[in-house]
Amino acid sequence: MGNLRLLQERPEEALDLLEKALKITRINEREKNDQGDSARVLDKLAKTYEMLAHPMKSKEARTEADTIYATLTTSGLYDPIGSEDEKWEFLTCIKFR
């Protein structure tokens, strides 16, 4: 839902939904032993903060998402993807593909 609100350019609504989603993905990553979902949500949060003119929060979310992405691709759990937009969509836990 948060991503849908982001695509509809309704960042205030997207922000609330994405922050809730991040809390859930943080809990689930312990069970799945995988931070891919959190990185995907952080990518969306970075875009949302950018739309809301919060550059520092956007940069923090982007940095954390990029760090997780680098860790996951370096570990071999995920293959690096060339496209900036596509790379986030491929961070779905292997168990759920």
C-alpha cells in the first residue's frame, strides 16, 4: 500500500505505511535471516522523504538501503542487478520466490 501511495504521489500517506512496513520487515528479517525486504522498504522511504523535501532523512534511508544491498550481493545471497529500479525488486527472500 505504501508503494502504491508513493506511485500515486501521495507521500504523506506513503510515509506512514512505509514506516509501519519497515517495522514489520525488521522483525521478519530475524526469522528469514535476510534483510532484502528491509532494503526494498528503505528504498521506497528514501523516495518518499525526497518527495516530502526531507533530504537528510532521504539520504539516511538511501545509505542504509545501499549498505544492505551491497552486503547481500557481496555475500552471494543475491546477484547484482544493473538497473537501479529493478535491483530493489529482486531483493525478495529466496524462500518466497
